[in-house]
Amino acid sequence: MKTMKVILLAGMMFFPFAVTAAPIIVGTADSRNLAPFGSTFGWIPTYQQTYGAGEFVDPFWIDSLSFYRELDDQPWDLTPQGEYSISLSTTNAGVDALSSNPADNWGADNTLVFQDSLPETVSLGGQMDLFLEQSFYYDPGLGNLLMTVTATDLSPTTVISFDTSRSSNDGMSRVYGDGFSDSIGLVTGFNDAGSTAVSTPATMQLFALGLGALFLINRSRKQPALIRA
């Protein structure tokens, strides 16, 4: 039992924030917009959106991103196809103060988290869930959160819109295309795609921790008992 306590204590010391937070949705939908997931127009070559640190409470792992189609009034469901790349980073750039040069907004932890095509269809009233290939650990105490989107080999299709918030007090802003900027931001869900109670890094860490515990317990059972004189 003492061995198990030592192992659990060590796990808490090394992995204090392993468990993913509950779903977080930033923004209240009051409008809709095509960029960057509903059209090939206007936002190329880069779309960046910042989320104010005040929209979050505690550090957490981001495993998925979700975008919503509640307000779109068009019947088309097809998304532009091609390869989308999404990176996340902590940024010192303020909300409504993004540089027109995307590289100036990146933080040192800028991480490519998604590189794939979008789901081919997103139904009206539904949401587009993107499961990240690389989980991202975000600590709001270190700055705002930045999302960068680029795409290659896009094939124009029918255009669809995703929910946005236009309020200047929504904690979001964007810069896109040739340096255009405004206070609009895509309503974004963090870990709102299905069940993401435990992130991928957390799962692997707990698995390794469990194997280590079993190894030490079995080893201790095999040790010969000491004979007292």
C-alpha cells in the first residue's frame, strides 16, 4: 500500500493537469460568416483568430475544435475541399490588436494541431467537429489563445456559413486575407466534440503510470521475506 501511495504521489507531481476540462464554448452567435471554413473567397492565404484569456478559467488540454451552423439560412451543406492546416499558440497580441503579419502574432509554443480535409458536409443546425491530431495545452495565465488557419488545393463548392459573434465585447477578433481585421470571431467550441473527458496525453500518462504500479507491486510480492534474528 505504501508503494502505491508513492506512485500516485509521483503521478500527481509530474502530471498535475492531465485531465481535460469540460467543454467550453466561446462567443454568442449573432451573425454568420463564410471565412475560413465555408468559402475559398476573401480570407486566403491566412486566417487568424484570437480568444481572450478571460474567456477561460483554468489551464486545460484542447483535443477538439467545433464550429456551429445554427444561423445559416442557405440549404447547401458542402464545405470547400482541400488540405486545411490549423495551429494553436499562446499569444501576447491583444484582442482587437492582431498584427497584419501572421508571424508576429505567433507565440513560442505555436503547434500544428490539425492537417486534413474538412468533413464534406455540415448540416444546417449542426456543428463541424475537428478532432486534433496533436493536443494543445493552453494556460490562460500566459496570454491569449491564437488559432491560425491556412489551406492548400482548395476546390470551390457551394458556400456555407458558420456562426459568428460581432460584439466588440465577446473576447474575440480576427485578421485575414491581406491584413483585414475586425472584431468578428467564429463561435468556437473547445472539447465539445463528443466525449473528451480525458485527453490523449492524459490517457497515455495514466496507462504508463498503471503499468509502473503493477510492475512495482509484482516485484515487491516476489521479494523474499526478511528473517528476523
